[in-house]
Amino acid sequence: MAQLNVPIHGRNYPIVCDDGQEERVSRLAAYIDQRASEIAETVGQVAEGRLLVMTSLFIADELQEAYDEMERLQVEAKNSEDAMRDETRERIEAKVAPVVESLAMRIENIAADLEKG
């Protein structure tokens, strides 16, 4: 396990993470620090705990928006896929229908010839 200190809003927090994850944890902490600083500039001086809760809520909101967008895109992709499948099916049916009709007429003609004969 790796140990590192991550600075958030002027204070260092000791963090333990899996070996090899130090850079990722540092990047995440830098993002949290940036958001906390932005919020502190907007709302003014607030208690550290409250600032971290507000930062967490803002980041959770961003994450929820990302999940909502991802879900919307998945639905859109599914609808597009379904529409393409329907369009392909219709094109195939349009090509096959005349062939089936021609075969049906030939079968009817053969059946009529057999009945005469």
C-alpha cells in the first residue's frame, strides 16, 4: 500500500492507496482542491467540514449529470440501432417481396398445369 499526502484547500490529508495508484489519487485530489477553492471563493469563508461537504455535493451533482447524459446517450444509441435494424429489415423485405411473388406465381402456374394435365 502506498501512502501520500494530498493538499485540499491548504491542508494536507494523508491517504493510503494501492501501489501504482498514487498519480490517479493525486489527480483526483487536485480536482477536489480546485472545486473546493472555487466554492470557497463563491460562498466566502466557511468551516472546513462544511466546505468539504459542499464540494462533495457539487462533485456528486457533476457525476449524476454525467450518469444521466450517459444513460441518455445509451437510449439514443439503442433507438438509432433499432431504427437502423427496422430500416434494414424493410429494405430486405422490399427486395425479397418481388422474388417471393414471382415464385408464388410460378408455383400457381405449375399447379394449374398439373390440374389440366
